[in-house]
Amino acid sequence: MAARPEPLKVLSVCGVGMGSSLMLRMTVEDVLKKMGVEAKVEATDVSSARGMQADVIVGQGMHTEAFEGKAPVVVAITNFMDKDALETQLTEAFKDQGWLE
């Protein structure tokens, strides 16, 4: 199993970096806490995120396509408040990276 960075650096991304990225940040924080994963989650806009380093990027599909290959884990979400779906996506992505068994 690959060593997972601790804490994970996570970006919650939206087009402008205002309301929706902040809502998404809270959702991501809640899900990672439930999963027992230590992380620093930062809300940002697409333009700023392109120049930032991250272990995980979470955002709407129309924004995350630009980040494929720029972080080990890139997760496209459809509902900013659906914690169960996000947990499923993160768990699968972390297993793919060898960060979870």
C-alpha cells in the first residue's frame, strides 16, 4: 500500500471560488473526517487552482476535466451536498492510489 500524504492537501474548486467552493469544502471536510483522513481543505477558483499543488481536487465535472493528471486524485461531483456519493468516490479513488485497503 502506498503511503498517503498526511495531511492531504485538498482543493475544492468552483468557477469563481466563492459560495459553491466553500459549501463543497465543508462537505469534503465532513466526509474526510468521517473516513478518518487528516486533510487541509482549501476552497478556490479554477484559475487559482491551476497554479496550486494538491493531492486531491474535488469540483464539478466541467471544472475538474482541466485537472486530470495535475493531482493524484481528481473527483468530479454532481451534488455539492451529497456526502454519501462523495465518500464513495473518494474511497474508490484512494483505493486506486493505494491510500486505502
